[in-house]
Amino acid sequence: MSDTMQDAKNTTEKPVHRILVATDFSEDSRAALVWACHYAECRESELFLLHVVHDPAGRPGFYRNHSEDLMQPMQEVAENMMDQFLEETAERYPQLTWLDQVQTRLVSGLPPTRIVEVADLLKTDLIAIGSRGTTELPNRLRGSTRERVVELAKPPVVVVRSKDPGKPSKKELKQQEKRLKKDRKRLKKMLRFEPNKQTDDSSDG
């Protein structure tokens, strides 16, 4: 066998190494992307950046941060957020040459199962995910996306935490305050009706 044929055979047989990074545009998921870029460059891996478009229970209005987003489908808003996320990452980490190799994917569904399904379809060798997300419920009893992915995924999962998770913006703080006020109103309404119900029940007896 000639050297040319041998080289062609080796090239054909060389397995493609693939990394999937799951992002919800949080600082921890950015740290996961930065880590994956460095690792992918060392391994010459294909690098995929995935965002699962969903309506997060813990962050209502996540895709409606601006007035111009109100009439846009969530998919379109998510695409814009993905572009902005990559642009900001490139500005912060200009040394990340492998960032140009990133292939983006957006799918709808529940994040944990979709991340695992996409990883399986892409035949991913490694999944990178942030330690803390921006769209998760504070109730730890439900479990986080990270925990579910680690539990369900076939390939190894690397969990990355940002050194600087960042502080919520003024807009995010206002939204949180608005949600708390709504919750308080709802609670007051429930408490106001409960005694009446008890009184009605007792009068029947």
C-alpha cells in the first residue's frame, strides 16, 4: 500500500470528536463555552452551541426583555440572544480563535431532555454545561437542568462555574420586584377569601 493510500485511509478512519455546549445565556454557560473552545482547539473538535427555546417557569418574560420583542416569536428572539451572546463572548475573549468554528443550534422543548436528545443525535463525545442557570426555578426539589443532564446523558458531562457570575441588571431587578408584587397580591387575595370560606363552612354546621 502506498503512503498516499495509507494517509487517505488514516484520514477516513479518524473519528470526529464533537462537543456540545448547552447555554441559557448565563455567565456560567459562557464559562462552559470558553472552556469548550480551549478544549476543542486542543482536540480539533467540532463544537456545537445549543439553546433550548422554552418558556421558563422561573423566569416569565425571559424572551420579552425589550418592547420590540413583545410581538416577535420566541424562536426569533432566541436567535437574536444567541448572536448577542456570541458577540459579547468574542469581545471579552478575543484570544478564543475556535469561537469562529462554533455551530449554533436552537430547538424548542424542555431543556434537560432536549440537550440529551441533541447530544445523542449529533453523536456528541462530551457535553459542557454551566453550573448555575438563569432560567431555573429556585425550588431545588425540582432539580436543576444540570443535574438532570448529568443523570440522563450518555457521554461525559463537564460542569463549569464562572469566576464572576455577574450581578443582575437594573431591568432584571425591576422584573423580579414586579413578579414579587404580583405574587404578594395573589397571596393576599387567597388569604382574604380563605377566612370567608371557613366562616361559610362553619355556618353550614
